[in-house]
Amino acid sequence: MSHQPTTLDQLKTTASNTATSLTNTLNKETNPDYNPNNDPENFSKDGMGNKFKKGDMKDALNEAALVHRKSGEEEEGKGVVGKVLEYIPGFKSTTQQKGEEERERVEKEKEGRETPPRRPEHDVQVEQFLRGQYHSKNGEGMPDGGK
């Protein structure tokens, strides 16, 4: 058996919630002591935790910013030329070409890793320089672990 409510139960719940909301709204309007600025249902918090009145200018600005941000994420990184080039069959964008070149370079590096890495040509001179610097500071030679 499914634990989801049936369509009839969903309709009953929706009708009940609507009736409760309508009753609360009517009671607020007929109550002379009702102040909408003190009603917590008329306020909300934005993503930063700031309170604002629903339907206020800040609410409209927040909504517009969220809609703009969501639409921008979908097209991020694409200029007008990139968007147009997507519709040309057989044309690869520069980012796709760069991605393929990068993959080829990584594959070539993997093939070359079967042998151990070689010491650079200038490694001996660097080693001699470092030993000389160590000796000039301490008066003793650098410990030679390999010899």
C-alpha cells in the first residue's frame, strides 16, 4: 500500500487550509486592534537573515535578483558569439577544442609515466651550489645521505 494521500484527501486538506486562511484574514480585518505591521505573517527573512515586509520594494528586488541569478547560471560563460556558434552544425567552440587538447596532453603524460622521472640536466650544479651554501653557513659539509 502506498502511504501517499489520495486525491480526495489532498482536496480536503487544500479546502481546509483555504478556509482557515480565509477565516484568519477576515478576523484580522474586522478586528479594530489589528495592526498589520505587528503581524509576523506579513514579514519574511531574506537569505542574509534580514527581515522585510512581504510585497515591499525589498521583496520585489530580492525576487528579481534571484530570477536574474538563476537565468545567469544557465548561460554562464557563454558570450553572444558562443551562443550563436552552438547552432552551427559541425563547429566546435574554442572551449571544446581546448578541452580536447587538454585531454590529449594528459593522455600523453600518462603514457610517459611508465618510466621513472629523469633528473634535470642542471641538478648536479644546483646540488653543488646548495652544498657550498650550507658549508659557508655552518663550517661543515652538508650531510651526504646518498654517498
